Amino acid sequence: MQKLVQNIRFSFRMLWKNPALSITILLTLALGIGANTAIFTVDYATLLAPLPYPEPDQLVWVWSKIHDGHNSVSAGDFTDWQRDSKVFQDIHAFTGANFNLATHGQPEYVPGSRVTPGMATMMGYTLSLGRDLLPEEGQIGKEHVVLLTHRLWERLGSDPQIVGKTLRLDDEPYTVVGVVAPGVADRELSELTVPLAFKPDQIAHDFHWLQVIGRLKPGITIAQAQADMDSVAANIAKAYPKSNKGWGAAVDPLRNDFISQDRRATLWLLFGAVAFILLIACVNVANLLLARSMARHKEMAIRGAMGATPRIIFTQLLTESILLALMGGILGIGVGYAMLRGIMAVMPERALPMEADVRLNLPVLAFSLLTTSLAGILFGCFPAWYSARVDPAEALKEGGRSGTSTGRHRLRRSLVIGEFALALSLLAGAGLAIHSFMNLARIDLGVQTDHVLTFGLPIPDIRSKEPERMTAYYEHMLDTIRSVPGVSHATALTGVPLYGMGFGMPFNIVGKPAFTDPSSRPAAGFGMATPDFFSAFGVRLVRGRFFTDQDNASALRVALVNEAFAQRFLKDVDPLQQRVSVEHLIPGEVRLGDAVEWQIIGVYHNIRQYGLRLERPEIIVPFWQSPWPSVTIGVRTTGDPNLMLKSVSAAVHSIDPQIALARPMTMEDVHDRAMANDRFTVILFAVFAAIALILAAIGIYGVMSFSVAQRSHEIAVRMALGSSQTRVLRLILKEGLVLAIVGSALGLIGAYFVGKAMSSILFGIGAIDVTAFLSVASILLAAAIVASYIPARRAASIQPMNALRSE
């Protein structure tokens, strides 16, 4: 112990003796460890941390399953699961809901959820005020109670006596029964919860609209639960073959569906990127320490001559390295915290699951300590090993130029080559991400995003769902909006362009053999839109015609399909001579009606939907022939749509003062949100690649500077014998460029594997992208030239007589 303390004291003295070198090393380590700390914090919270619920391993998703695909659940299936399954302590269903909250001014839009009573208790939520929903409150007539999140309670004034008071939601009175304590519930989209009470006609098996979570009984495994649900689903399919033949059930751990596979892959790739940064930082520090050990060559020789064993010298130098690493690690945690705040600032909304509590905690700090220790050992061993192998007699005999060992120079150059190979691999990843993003930004969206304002109209469930009244309501609403100065087109539609047209529906092509198994039918996106939809969003017609106002309830039912639908299902026939059969969507009811035939009258250009990357088959029918209660309103304006929001809102409230505008956004905002995840990936890869580039440039600068300092005698002799400054400059630049070229060539191999790892998140490019690879290689070589030029200029300015006299 005493020896360790002595080594630490001596290490501090040596670090203090060369503050410039020590500060450079600490900053380099702080960058590497800080980047790793920041990304690991996000990865840990998202992918590794246990869920913030009691006994989280017991919580499972339960899905309806068809052809190994996961679907939402029908109310009939859910109630049968509740009754017949034997593996759950508790099982609950929920669905999203939108509410108009009455305020002193205009109504406020509040996202909420409807849940079967007791779900908050099952999930382990604690309540700061009041109680959970009671079982009897899941009955029709008793469901007008509400549970608030803590953040909504604060927004409503933080009234400690709010339990028992009444809020008006959708112009109906709801009694507040509780407030959930601050925590994970505040990260949900939903801000309030009301009971999910099934009406008799909602207990149907053919309309899938619920999400289901269950808590397994103690000791029950996922496999046992799956076997039980397979049996239950098979019995339901026998009882209801028309709706359930071919359908099953799937039981998954709760974590599985909280983050997409692409987002999961991106987070691990970013973690790999920062690991490269740490390796580059360690190589840099190893080079700096190796240079220092060469400068201390004579000191090590004297210590060896005085009896210090190689083991003692190795231990002393390794102690210095680990001490530097620990100090760099402390700085790195601070840098990591700053980077983490920056990452969270640019991270897209809802990019992480609500359970992800992204903050520095003990596991993250333990990771940082482990990373720091490994880094210290990694970059400290080589210099310590070389210094411990010093032959005192030979070193003292060499005199002033004892640090010019060819082996040591070879090692330092090898480290720089490795550094450039790592840097090029990381830069290639950034190049691929940027090229992919550029491809995605240039794709044909199928809609025009300029001068378009969108917002939802969350119509209360208590409103009439009669088609005639809904049609009259929206005709009046759209006419009023069109009368606003600066509005050229206004349309009502289900869904939002770039995010989907509302529903996914199975269908049949009329005249083709019918499917005996309902689960085998193909499916397509299905939505309703008023005739102005195509003009408002600039959708292009490929064949046939668009809807008109004459396509109303009394006219022939007509439909348009997109190019993807025509190419996949109507490839060898004339689409305009075909009809599709789709079950009728009944407004206000969660069941399907009888099949309805729609005559195809046109084919429109594909609209990019579902994350912009896919072109999926779609069917659009006239809104006037199949009205739906809650819609999106699209408004094309002649000026800035943001400036039109106030006047459009006034027009809406002149028709219906009880309705709030939900999520008003321009289509450019919608497009930005659709691009947000890819933009986030590009920003982080670019930042980390820039760090790697800077570290690589510092590395080659350090090697070339040290090389010039060690070769000053040789350079002076060359110049005394007639070499010009230009030839010396070219000599040093060539040496640095050769190192960079060799490292970059090796880095291309790593770039290929990086490309393969990133292939699932790239768009429009493969694992080998010549354009991206050549671009980043050029940037890296340019950085190497710049970094080598300064030492080269210094070498060319050496005065031969002064240098030789000093020798």
C-alpha cells in the first residue's frame, strides 16, 4: 500500500512537470469517455434498464396474431381472453382517445386514453391524490370519472382538493377520482384516463382496436402463457369462424414492442461509433505517452542502473497512465453530461419509450469507471512495456539521441495507421448516414408540403353519428374555412399524408375467387377524403378521374387506388374496370358492417407513408359516401400557413365553439417530423465523426511533430548538404501522407463492415457506397495534409548551423 501511495505521489509530480502534455491527454480522454458515457446512458435507459414497474418480468403484451404479424385486439377477443385464460393475475385493455377540455377561453385539446379499470394498479402506479378507477366504473352509465397525470394536474393549477371536483370533457361532466404521482406516467402521450366501458354492440370479434397488457401469475413463463393463449384462441376461432378463422394470439415481454428494430439498431450503432472514438483517443494518448517515454529514456536508464527492476518501472508508468485515465474519466463524466443534454435536445419527440429514464445513475457511472480503467490499461501498457525494456548501458551510451529507436518509431507509426483506419470507418458510417438522409430528403413524397396547414377535429363520442348529419356538418365546416381570405382549398380526410390514410382493411377484388379463409385476404390502407383532398395536397392523377361533389351518398360508390395497389393486385387488367369489396366501417361503432363494393375510377401517384420508406397499396373513397366522425382538416393557403392558423381557428369555432384544434401543423412540419429520426442519426454520426477526425488529425500532428524534433540533426545535415526547404517540406509531408493513406486503405475494410451493420437503417444505398467512401477518405487525407504541414514547415525552417551546434 505504501508503495502504491509513493507511486501515485511520484505520478502527480511527473504530470505536473509537463502540464501541456497532461492537459492534452486529459482533454482527449474526456472526449472519448464523455461520448461513451452519453450514448451508454441513452442505451442503458432504453435497452438494458429494468422496466420501472413492480415485478416487470411478469408484464406482457398480448396481441391478436395473423400470419405471424401482430395486430390490435377486438373487444370480443379481449373479453373471452379475460374469461378463459388461466395464466394471468390480471389483464387489461386500453385505447387512445382525444378530449376537448373546457377552459375559461377556447377549449383545449387533451390526448387521453380509455382503460379497463384497475390497470394503473396492475402497472404499479402510485397515486399522489385519490384512488384508481374501480371495477364498477367500467360499466355504462358509471364511466364518467377521470384519473389525471401529475403534469395535467399541475397545468390545471395544482389544486390539492381536486379529487371530487368536476371537469368538462367533450362537454360532459367527469368527476376527478385521482392524480397519478409524478414519474413514468408523465412521459406518456396520454394526459388523462377514463374508464373503458364496452357497449353490448362493441363486443365484436371482427374490429381490432384495443391494446392489451397482462400480468402473469408468479412462476408462469412466456412459453406457458403462449401455450395457454394458443388454446384459448383456437377455441374462439371454432366459435367464431367467420371473424377468427386463421387468427391466433401472441404473448411478448412488455419490452419487445416499445422501440422499433430500426431505432434499436441505431442506438447500438451509435454505441459502436463512440467505442471507436474511445479507441482513437486511447491510441492518441498511447502515442503521446510513448513520445514522453522516449523523452524520458535516459531517466529510465538511470533508474535501471540504480537498481529499479523492469517490473518497478512498468508499474510506475502504468500507475501514471491509470491516474491520467481516472482524471480524464472524471472530466469525461462532465463532458458526457453536457453531451447527453445536447443529445436529448436534438432527439425527436417520442423517439424513446416512455419507460426510458435517461439520466446519469449508478450503472452508468460504473460503466464510466470500467471504461476509464480499461482505457488507462490499454493506452498505458505499450509505453510502460517499452520503457521497462530499456537497457541502461546502451541507453546511456547513446547519449542525447537515445529516443530515436527504430522500433519505437515503427510502433508510433503503426498506432497512427490504426487510428486513421478507425477514423475512416467512423467517417464512412457518417458518410453513409448523410447519403441515406439526402436520398430520403429527395424522394418524391407524392404530396406538396408547401402552403398546407393540417389539424385534427376531435369530435366527441356523444355527437350524432348519422351519415347525413356528419356530411352536413363537414360541408358547412369546409365551406366556412374556404371563405377565410387566403384559403384556396379545404378538405376533410382520415389520417395524415406521410403517416397513413387512417385504416388498414382486408379486401377482395370483385370477380376473383373469394378467400375461404378470411385471414388470407390481402390488406391495404383505407381512407376517406373529400374531393378537395387532391388539390389541397397536390396529389397527381395517373389514370381516370378524381372525386367530385357528385360522388355523394346517392351516387355509385367509387374509389381511387394508388399505383402500388394497381401494380400489385391489378397488374394484368384495366384498373378502371375493376371493383373492390371492403367491409363497411360504421361511424361511431367498433364493428364492421357488410361488405361494400367500390368501383375504381382512378389511379393516383403513390404517397409516401409510414415513415417515408415504403410505398404501400392504398384505397381512398369519397368522404361523402362513407363519412367518419373524427378527421384531419387540410387547408391550402396562398400565404404562410402558420399565419393563417388564428383565422382558420376562428372559422372553426364560429361553427363549433366546443371543439379544439388538435395538433395544428403545417405539412412542412409533418415532413420534418417524418424525417426526424434520420436527421437525429445523421447529426450524431456527423458529430462523432468530426470528433474522430479531430483526434486523428491531432494524432498525426503529434507523430510528425515528434519526428521532426527527433530528426532535427538529420534534417540539418540534409540542408547543409544542399537540400532545399521545398524538398524537406515534401519529405515530411510525404511521410505523414503515407501513414494516412495506409491507414485509410485499411479503414476501407472496416468501412465495408460498418456499411453492412448499418444496412437496415440506410435508404437507397448498399453496404458499399463508393461516393460516400471516397468523400470521407478525401476529407481524412486533407486533414492529414493539414496536420502534417505545420511540422513540415517547422522542419523546413530549421537553421542548419544552429541545429548542428546544439548537437
